[in-house]
Amino acid sequence: MYWGIDHNIYKPIEKIREERSKRKEIIIGYLGSYSAKKSRKNIDLLIEAYLELRKKYPNIKLYLAGKYPEWFVSKYKDYITFLGFLPEEKVPEFYNEIDIFIYPSKYEGFGMQILEAMSCGTLVLASDIPTFREFLPKELLFKLDKNDLIKKIEEFLDEKKREKYIDKLVNISMS
């Protein structure tokens, strides 16, 4: 638990992972609540990239977990699955269900959600900022630009490429 992650809670859940491997959709996800537009969490960048990606890849889905204002949910409910606030015991299930966890922050103190997702064996793509450069492979970082994020997601639509990095991420989260 060097990083502050309880590996008895945040770990791969085989039953969910088996179900995930059988479905045709690729689910990208984010865990965090909405804050004002242009905030440091940068959720707008993720949504813009996703809306463009789904035109080319109709099998991509976006799951957002956390609190979002009703006007925001109403605006995107036809395109995005809003899961609402997740109690802590449901968070590992969320990470295990999604294929790619995306963290688009402009700046961050650390980013515990990244480590939680990694511990669950989920591929993480994060913004190329100093905090994340410290522990994520550069291949998993994207510039704070919609086109770069789209390109990065497209790179990891292939399951074999995702799997190549998952073992690395689990090992990083355990060290």
C-alpha cells in the first residue's frame, strides 16, 4: 500500500473482466464530479473528444461517475452514460467494467483515481502534465488537445495493445 491504495479493494475482479471481454463496446470512463467549464479537471476536453470519436466508432461509450448538474446530464444524456455518485465499494467495479480510464486534468496534486484504476487492471490515459509524467509511461500521456486525445484513444482501441500496458500499470501501482 505504498501509494495509499488498498489492494484488497482495488484489484481486478475476474467476473466483471470476463463480461467485459465478451462485449462489443469499448467503454471509456472518468470518475470525478463536474466543476465549472474551463476547470482544471478538464472534463470538457474528454467530452469533445468522445463526441467526435463516436462518429467514427459507434461502439465507443463514455461512462461518467460522479456528481453532475442536471442541466449537464440533460445536455449529454443521449450520448453519455451518467452513473451518478458511486459509493466507495462500487468504485472498483466501475474501474473493472471500463476499458480505458481517462484523466484529462490541466494540473493535479497527484490523482489517486489513476492509481485506483491501475490497481484494478484498467488502462489509464492521462494528460501530459508533470505529476503524471512521474509514474506513467509516456505512451499513455496525451497533450491537452482534443485531437491528441482522440489520437491516443484510437491508439488503444485494440485490445492487445491495451493488454500490453495493463501489466505494467498494475506493477507500478503495487510498487
